[in-house]
Amino acid sequence: TSQTGSADHHLCMLSSRSALNWEPDEQGISGMVITKTLPSEAANVLEKGVRKMTPRIMTWGQYAEAAVNYIQAAAAQWSNGKICKAPAPYQPDYTRCAGQ
């Protein structure tokens, strides 16, 4: 599994590095070349940053909401939906996070 993760990480680094290049154009003038993968690479970086930051700024109430959501999802999976339906993935309300 670690080899697969390492390979995925390597491919991700290659795709992010190729999203923005410095190279000459047809007339030999060097300049910035932005490929169409740049927006998706930027979105991936932002998502990773938000995922890392979120647990540090959530309120205790939001932790409780996330725990209830997790327990409800586990109960729905365990009972094949007979006890309750699977909830939507928990998404914290960032306007309620600490430090606002």
C-alpha cells in the first residue's frame, strides 16, 4: 500500500509541476506557460489546506455534530439502512468556527 501511495504522490507532484512552466514561445521569448491543469491542481492544494486546518478551528459543538454524523453513518451501514438512512457527509459551517 505504501508503494501505491508513493506512486500516487509522485504522479501528483509531476502533474502539479507541469501545470505551470517557464519556457520559450514560438519566437524564442521565454515566458510563463499555464496549462489547463492548473485550476484543478490549485483546487487540490486548497482542499488539502482546508482539510488540515478545519479540525483546529472547529467548535466543540461542531465536533459533536461530526460525531453524531459519523455514528449515524455507521448505524446506517451496519443495518443496511433499516435503522436510519445514511446522512450526507459532514460539512462544518465555517462561519461558526472559532476565531471568527
